[in-house]
Amino acid sequence: MNVHLLTDLYRHMEWADASVWAAVLDCDQGREDAKLRDSLYHLHVVQRAFLRTWRGEPRDAPYPRFEDAHALIDWARSYYGDALAYVEALTDAAAREAMPVAWAQMVEQMLGRAPATTTLGETVLQVALHSLYHRGQVNARLREVGGTPPAVDYIAWVWFGRPAAAWPSVGGQDAAN
């Protein structure tokens, strides 16, 4: 697994998450929509669950809950410093190592069989792909509530010159600082 590509995907993922968040916060109904907030919360909880697994942290610690989109975006944004540092430090050899996940029993119940062993690199890739999937759902819901979903495809990011994430201002503060 090419860790340089994984790093690129995580930079894109942060940019795409920030772009979607900006569109959500720019839409009055988007800011207040519980379905949007729940989808974004799930997307960011899964990102953090895998980061905990990679770093060998306890799985059982509860995740915070958020009453509004502004509090959730701060938590979402704070993930990226740790995640990017972790992915940037990966070696190709480490990415090929087996990475059993703590929730394998849950997966076994869904599949009706034990899941095959995954590698660390495959789980890192899974987070980017899972985020992409749910970001699409968020964009569809955003359109339903009257918002304008941003173009956040990987190729759009490349065409824009691979910009850094531009997190929206939250509560009068610039979320990018």
C-alpha cells in the first residue's frame, strides 16, 4: 500500500470535510437539521474509532455528544492534526501489517462469518472511503434542505491545486486557526 497516496487522500478528506461543513453552516436549515448532524457525527465518530484502534487506545471510552453543529465541527476539525500525523508517519511495511479491529464480533454478526484479516493500510483507506460515502449522503441531504453542496470529489481537489482545508468560521472565531 502506497502511504504517500494515503497521505494525499487524508489531505483531500480534510479539505472535503471542511468544504461540506462550510456549506452546511452556510444554510440556515442545514445548521439546524438533526439528520445532517447525525450523519456528520457518524462520519466523524468512525474516523476517530479507527484512529483509536491504530494507536492502541481503549475502544470503550465514550465519544462526546453535541447539541449543535458548531460544537460538532470543532470536534471534527480537531481530528485532522492527529490523523494526518499518524498517516504521514506510516511506512509501506507498517501499512502491510495485519490490523484486526476491535469490533470484529459485530462484523461477524453482520456477515454471518468471521471477517478476513485486514491490514493497517486497508483500514486507513477504509476511513477515507467511508468518509467519502457519508459525505455524499450529507451533500444529498443538504440539497434537500435548501443548501448548495460543494464539489468535493478528489479530482476537483486536484484541479483546484490541492488546496489546504479552509474550515469555516464558527462562533465568531476562525476555525482554521
